[in-house]
Amino acid sequence: MGWVAVLAVGLGAGAWIRHDRSTRALQDGQALAAQVADRAAKGRQAEAVGDLPAAEASFREALALLRLGQGPARGDGHAALLVDLASATLRGAGGDPRVHGEVRELLDEAWATEGISEPLRARVALDQGALATLGGDAPGAERWYGLAAAADPGDPRAKQRIEVLLRPLGRAPGP
């Protein structure tokens, strides 16, 4: 066999190996996505029946799996999982201020997630505002509720929360 034939066989084998690796990587990614979706669904089911420790555990498992197979955080799925975990963590702790830092970090990560929809961005801001309110940070809450109203002007919750927040201070909400 001449050197040209050996080179052709080698190139063909290399292309097949690259194709096989790509196919396996795609299948692994699909399997990982299915595991993430399964854990998140279990978390939502547990939360729906009031089993907050199980919900939190399932959301943490889903997030750990998601982080295994993903580079930078992107999209609604990632951000929604963070918000669900933040909610389950805070509710599971009965609003205990000791978990506020962790919940804030989860919500900060959700806020920084690239490519999330405006309604989800508004939900993150609403949750940040509620967390600031729980912590007695009225200026922070007002800021977050304002960001929520800007992100999704059609959602009345942000404006309502600003009004409730400012009423005891004798201030009227802005435009």
C-alpha cells in the first residue's frame, strides 16, 4: 500500500472517530438534559404538595447536573431553576434570615443569566424585592420592584408592591 493510500485510510478513520465522539457527546448531553428536567419536575411536584425539603433537594440536584454539562449560564431553564431553588430554600427555612444570603446569591445568578425572557426577569426582580422587604431594606425593595415593573410593564404585581411599600412612608410611587 502506498503512502497516499495509508494517508487516505488514516484520514477516513480520523473522520469516523470525530463523528463517533460528536454523536456520543450529543447523546450524553441529551441524557443529561433529561436528568435535569426529571429532577426539576420532581422538585416542582414536591413543592406542590408542601414537601419543601424534598423540593429543595431535587432542585439542588437538578442545578448540579445542569452545571456539569453547561458553560456560561444561559436561558430561561437555568434562571427558572435558580428561582425555584431560591423559593424552596426560603420557604423551607420559614423565612429565616440566615438563608437570605444564599437566596440572594441564587437570585443574583438568575438575574445575571444571559438570554432570559422579560417575564422571568420580572419574577427574579419581584423575588429580590420581596427578599429585600423581608430584610428591612426598603430602598433595595423599591429598586427591585422598579426593575420588575420595567422588565414586564404588563404585570401589575411590581406596582402594587411599590405602593404597599411606600404607603407607610407617606410617599407616592413614581410613574
